[in-house]
Amino acid sequence: NAGVTQTPKFQVLKTGQSMTLQCAQDMNHEYMSWYRQDPGMGLRLIHYSVGAGITDQGEVPNGYNVSRSTTEDFPLRLLSAAPSQTSVYFCASSLGSRRGTIYFGEGSWLTVV
Amino acid sequence: DAKTTQPNSMESNEEEPVHLPCNHSTISGTDYIHWYRQLPSQGPEYVIHGLTSNVNNRMASLAIAEDRKSSTLILHRATLRDAAVYYCIPSFSNNDMRFGAGTRLTVKP
């Protein structure tokens, strides 16, 4: 059972570079989201999607873009990486925004130097 | 958003019960109370959730105060694998989930 799969697991970027964190789920979940977790802190919501073609901003959306062209995939794009974006990123999915357990991926550790 | 207060850390002995408290005095009437936990170097995982009545599942029990301003997660027999950060989250929808700092539970053998 794959669940929520994130790639890459580890990445080092230089300031100003762009990259995409990939997220895929195989549970036919409508709702997907991205969180970041800074050291010793809780998770903060970046962007979320309630279905293919629909995305919205969370708590900390600046510096990130998302798209949802399919139900399965929800990539997170860093447009111009900054050291403040050094964090662990978690992708998550659930049946709907108001129903179902949230399932999280294993995380992507990103360092921006 | 409902504000939550949880102890920063708690300790327990293995095979003893653990009661993890959470205050959420500003919870709205439609918010569910969710509990998730995060094991080291992993994403959070669901533990339990409830609205008004106490809830039990294979992992834990959730006791909700009658006025819903507080709740307690009960692990009946803590194991070493239960060492994690536990998050209490009052929320109506998944895009309103606010993971605070949580309670770091240490389980001693």
C-alpha cells in the first residue's frame, strides 16, 4: 500500500534556484495539502486542494505555487528558493476537506544554502 | 481558529496509562477535536477524533469535557513506540487544521 508518496526525500538547493516537490496518492482522495515544519515547531499549511483543478492558499503560501491537474498528483513548486524555506515538507491527503482521516507522506527535507 | 493549550512535554513509564490533556476553551460548536501524533522523523498519523461523546478505538480513548473546553487523550498502556509528539486540533475542516507545538511524550522502559 503506497498511500502518500513524496519525492525527493532530501534536497539541497542554492538560493534563487527553483524546484518541485512531488506528491502522489493512490487512495482516490479528493483533498490534498502541503505543510511545512520548521525545527521544533508544529506544521503550517502552505496550500491545499479540494479536487482536480481547484487550489487555495493556506497559512504560509508566499514563495510557493501548486497545481492539481489530476486527482493523484499535487506538486509543490518553490519559485526562487530562500534560506527561510529550509524546512521539512509534508504532503497529505484525505477523502474530503470535511471528512476522513488525513494521511501524511514521509516528508521531504529541504535545505537552502 | 480555536486556541489550544497542551503541556510541552510529559513522561510516562512503559505499560502504564498516560493522560494527555488539551485545553481548547474557544472551540466552536461545529469543531471536531482531532488528535494526531508524530513519531520521530515521520509525518503525523491519525490517533482519534470526536465531537461531544467520549470515543474509543484500538489506539486510544478520547475523553471530552461536557462543556467541550477541554479533552484528554488516554493511552491505556504506553509502549516505547508511543513516544511521539501528540497534537490536539479542534477543527471543522481539514484546511483549518492547526498543528501547534503539541506535547512531546517520553516513555521510559
